[in-house]
Amino acid sequence: MLQNHEIALSVNNLNVYYGGFHALEDISLEIPARQITAIIGPSGCGKSTFLRCFNRMNDLVPSARVQGQVLFYGQNIYDPKINPVEVRRHIGMVFQKPNPFPKSIYENVAYGARINGYKGDMDELVERSLRAAALWDEVKDNLKKSALALSGGQQQRLCIARAIAVEPQVILMDEPASALDPIATLKIEELMQELKKDYTIVIVTHNMQQAARASDYTAMMMLSKEGSRAGTVIEYDRTDAIFTRPKDKRTEDYVTGRFG
Amino acid sequence: MNGLFANENGRFSPRLSLRLRYGRLFQLLSLAAVTLGLIVLSVLILDIILDGYKWLRPEFFSQFPSRFPEKSGLRSALQGSLWMISLTALMAFPIGVGAAIYLEEYASDNWLTRFIEINIANLAGVPSIIYGLLGLGLFVRGLELGRSVLAGSMTMALLVLPILIVSGREAIRAVPQSLRHASLALGATKWQTIQNHVLPYAMPGILTGTILAMSRAIGETAPLITIGALTYIRFDLKGPLDLFTVLPIQIFNWVSLPKAEFQQLAAAGIIVLLAVLLSLNALAIVLRNKLQIRW
């Protein structure tokens, strides 16, 4: 199904444990470059945990243990000689709730570039990132203003601009619109369509319509079997296939709203 | 009892007026408690101000203590308090903030960390005279610093460290986890995240805690008496190894003298001490309100 695409991320036999709790069970799939891949599934099936495997945010949970491989253009990001700090610059993340720094708009965008030793023109980078996040026209006269003064939707686009500014290849989005109203949500979705020209996007969403509207590929996650609490990917296909002719009965039940 | 409403069926006995009366009674009791506290405090302050206000003249601040009340002043006590508070802050602040950062950001959650946490909380409740005894043994005699302002400040730093660590940890914990994640997700290292985000955002809280700890230190008497701070000093304090006295000790000394004028001098000293304490607390409140970040 992915033969026409370059592969950005390739997951091989991924298992995640929190202490003795098996959170993700045996996931293998490939994420196409410069496409939008949605991860859907009921609450508590490990969608966010899975997403956080791609930029090693699970490393921040002391009891978490990740087995298996995640290849980023062929390089295993769980290789012992790879530092997670390095991974996170190439694989950026936008969180569920907008979390701008309590600093100026300019500083928010410039921060990542600055700590990573950006050598170019910072003003130009800030403008380019804000333009790419469709926020420039709204804030260009107020770059010194506190980011906390922006609306929720603007804050989330600022967080996207901030992620773009370190020039990642992949942007992970963890339910980026769940805290926003429908208009702000629509803006984020339109923005994603622009961003996929340059970036590989992986998005976790609770919103089935959003997945159907905005994504190219969809991974359906669910608890691996009755009575288990470990999540796994039960079906992965083109989004239109998932929503119109799912192969798995559970996927069909879920996307048609019969459960979940 | 019949209520106003037609569906009152007699299976409940609400006794509403009685319940409301209990409520009003409790409100009055609470008001009385507040009033009583305020009245006692006002009477105390008024009494002290009436006793001491006429001694608050410029000479009071520029003269050394003396056998003659009219030639007595706070000069050496003010110098001592100023030196002590500066040295204490200089020593306690970095150690306290460092410990708070370690405990909040680095320490893993195991029995040793929890043991340390419990003991820091306990240390905050240890009577101050115990710190005085520790200072006497460790700094005055052990390190042979003598009864110097440095030994006093080190003792005081120990005394306020638990307060500083606890308030520092609270300030650090109040920084939302989502901001740490935001920074780390951009490829910041742990130290960059702490340095650029956690510490700056926690700083208003840390400063407030520090000022409150300092106002505690400036009012403490027992540990300094224990380490042997003098009560009668007629020379300027020139360095950290000099003998010293502080405001509360000078006040304590005047109170213990029989002459009525010295009692009034003590009252004047208390006014000064209160003024210093209240301004420190006011500064803490202003800082908190000005710098506080609302997420």
C-alpha cells in the first residue's frame, strides 16, 4: 500500500511496558514521508503512548521500557548511541493542550533554534516559521507580546510554528485540536494540508471526522484482545479504505460509531 | 411543621429556621475570633508605639548602645542584622535552590529521596535553639570561627534552609509539566529546560520564599544567644569574623535593664524591627503579585 512513498518512520515489533504493565503490544508499521498518518482508536488503547515512541518522550517516564525498533530514515532511534535530545530536534511534537512558554511570541519561536545553535538570521526564521503556521499576519505587529495573550487556536498554531522552527522532518501531533473550537480546529486542519508538503505528520485524534477529512493513512488501535490492557494496531491502511471498506470487524464497528 | 409548599407531606421535619440560626451563630463566632485577634494585636502595637515613638530620632540609629539611655542607639545592632541577613541569604539561597532543584527535577522517587524529604520537613519544625547548639559546636568551636557574625550567619542559614527548600520545591512543582515537555520536545537538554524555563518561571515563588525565610532569620534570637552573640557592642562591624549583635538581642538586652527609659528604648527597637519585618513581607507580596505568571 505504501509502494509509492518514501518511508519516513518504520516501526518493527514495538512493545512498551510501564513497570509490569504491558502498554503496547507488538506493533509494526511504516509511516510514509510527507503524508498525514492518523492514529485512531478508543480511549486508553495507547495512541499517545505510541505517538510518544517516535520522539522518545516515553523516556521521561522512569518506569517505561521500550522494546523493538523505530527506524527514522533507516536509523534506529532506540540505538544506545542515539541520544533522545538529538531525536527530538528531527521529530517535533505538538501537544494536546497548547503549551506556549510564558515569554514573547518571538521568543517562543526562536527558543528551539537558539538552543540548537541556529546560525542563520533569527528574525527571518521566526517570520518564516510563523508564516508556515499561518499565524504571521495575526501577530506580525506584536511579536514582543506575551504568547499567553493569544487565543487558544493562535497558541496552538504558535506551538506548531515553534516546532517548525527547528526544521524537523516529522511533526507529531497529539490531539492538537481537542481543546479548540470548531473554527480553530478547521484552521489547524487546513494548516496540516499545507505542512504535509514539507513535513511528515503523524496525528493522534479522537475525532473520526477529523481523521477521515484530514489524513491520508489511518492506523486503527485497540486493546489487543479481550481482557488485555495492551494496545496494538489492528488495521492500517489508506484512510478512505479504513472508512469505507475496513477489513477488520472491530474497525468497522468503531468507524461507524457502533462502539467506542 | 407546614412549609410554604403544597407538597410538604410531613415525612420530613426540616426545621429550617433552627438550621439557619445555627449558621448565623457560627458566623458570629468566627467574626468574634477574628476581632479578638486583631484587637489584641492592635493593643500590643499601640502600646509599643506609645512607649517608644519619642525615642525614634536620628541619633537612635547612629549611636552605639550606652549606659545612658539618651546616648543609646541601634547602630551596632542594625549593622549586625544587616550583615547577618546578607551572609545568610548568600549561603542559604544557592544551597536551598540547588537542593530544591535536585529533589524536584533529578531525584528518582525511591525510599532514600522520601526519607530525605520527610527529614527536611521535620527540620523545619526543630526548635531554633537546637540550631544554636549545633552552631555553637560546629561553627563557633569546631571551625573556630568564634562568636563572629559569620558563625551566626552559618547557623541562621542552617535554620532557614528547610524553609527555603520546601518553598523552593513548591515553586518548582508549580511550573506546569507541559512546559518541560514543550522544551524537551524541541531538543532542549534537561539542564537547558531547567535553566531556561523551570527556574525562571519558579523564581517569583522562590524569591517570595527566600524573603519570608529572611524575615524569620532577622527576628530569631535564641540561636544567636546560644552561640554567644554579644549584647553590648560599641564598635563598627567591619568584617565577617567580627563580634556582633542583632536587633532582637539588643531589644532583649534593653528589656532586661531596670531603668524605665531602657524599656522605652526597647519599645523603639521593636518598632524598628517590626518595620523591617513588615517591609520584607510587603516586598514578598509585591514580588509575588508583580512577577507571578498566570498560566
